[in-house]
Amino acid sequence: VVGEAPPDDGVVEPGMVVKISLAGKERTFLLGNREIADGDDDLEVYSTESPLGSAIHGSRVGDTVDYTAPNGKSFPIEIRKATPYKA
């Protein structure tokens, strides 16, 4: 439902703030679109159509997924946390 937060079930989907481990570094970002972020300029936003977003979309906390970067290199991504974004 548009404008409704996704369930807090650990599934990576639009509207979730996701914490990942990629190449030994932790990153936290919003999966969705910039309009959801409601002016929160500190939070990076990745679309589900982006290479990173499409790689993790539908995965769950604890999963490790393969991500092929735009430069062709492949990296494992560990999903550490996925919680609904709260403006």
C-alpha cells in the first residue's frame, strides 16, 4: 500500500532501512526512493532498480547474497539489519 510502512519482518523491500556488510565495511541506507526519506539528507537512498538494490531486494536478515558491481567485480553482501523507515 502506497504511503504505508512495510512490515517489520526482516525482509529487504522498499521502505526499509538496511544495514549491510560489503567488502568488510558496514553501510546503512534506505531502499526505495528519495521521496520516502522525507528530507533526511544523511541517509543514502538506493532504488530497487539499482545494481545494489536489485541484488538485495527480497533477501532476509542473516542472508548473504552475491552483488556484481557496475565494474564487473562480484562481492558477497551480508544483510545485517532491515527495519521500516520512520520519518
